[in-house]
Amino acid sequence: MHDCGKEECWAYTKRCIQVNVNTHFIAPMRVKDPCLTNVLLKINAKFGGPNSQLQIESILVIPIIPRVATVILGMGVPYGSPGQFDVHPIAVVSSSL
């Protein structure tokens, strides 16, 4: 992350965008492990990298799946910490064909 003031950061970001470099800034006071992990997973996904892999995938084949059209769904509903009433749950669905 580039350490700079607001105007300097915008100028730096603009230069990066002009040469097709993906950028993502996070307010340093808010960076915590879960937030940073989510941002890194999103960046990795934008570059086409894998974010998760089924253990059985490393054994070369998943039974049945290569032979027929299959949709794999992953679902989750993250909640805030106990006692955190101002955080609303968000339903997430992801799929792969």
C-alpha cells in the first residue's frame, strides 16, 4: 500500500489506473484480519486465481462431476460479533458450473 496524503494517493491511483494496474486502498485504522482477508480474496478472484479448492479436487477427479453437467453452490450468512446489533446479516450465494 502506498503511504501518502489524500491528494497524493489520488494522483498515485490515477497513474496506476492509466497503466492498467489494479488498485485497492483501505483506511489503515480499519484494517483487521477478516477485512484484509476478504479484500485479498476479491483481488485474487479478479486476477482469476483460485480462492478455494475441494480436498478431493487434488486427487485428480471428483466422482460423477466430470461426467455430467453439475452446479456446485456455496451459501453463507455472515453475522456480526455477539452484542453487535448494528450489523445486519448478508446472504451470500456462489456457484460454479
